[in-house]
Amino acid sequence: SITKERTEVILQGTSSPDPNDPSAVWEEYDFKCKPGDLKRRPCFISPYHYRLDWLMWFAAFQTYEQNEWIIHLAGKLLAQEEETLSLMGTNPFAGREPP
């Protein structure tokens, strides 16, 4: 069955020196095929799925303690690891200092 509501894990970063500052601008990492922007055409790669995007979908139904790999993913994004960034649809910090 398919759920009627869509819960998502969204990964964001900020260049602000103080992430708690209300004026801090948070920028979202996009995934190649994970549902996100409703104006974007759906990704079609049947019969397969991008593994990370697929895992992100299921991670939204659980806690981060049940999906510790998300913490490792966030660390790799903060370190701007090229291999990890290649799994993402976009890197909002490309050509800039890491978040």
C-alpha cells in the first residue's frame, strides 16, 4: 500500500557562522530521484531505484537512531567528500566554503 501523506528527511546546510541566528540561510541538498520539489518532473529509472534516495524514503518513517547512516552521510556532506556529493542531485555549496 502507499501512504496518503509523505514524510521526508531533508538535509540542509548553512554558511552562517551562527546556525541558530534567525537570519541564517539554510540551503537544501537535492537528491537525484527522491521526491521533493513538486514542480520537478518525477525521476523514472524503472525497474531500479537510486539506493540512497530509496533509503531516505524509508528513513522518514523511523528515527535517526534506527538509521545511523544518516549521521555519517551528513558528516560526509559537511566534509564535501566528492564520492558522497556524486550521489546527490545538487550541492548548494559547490565552489564555496563547506557548510
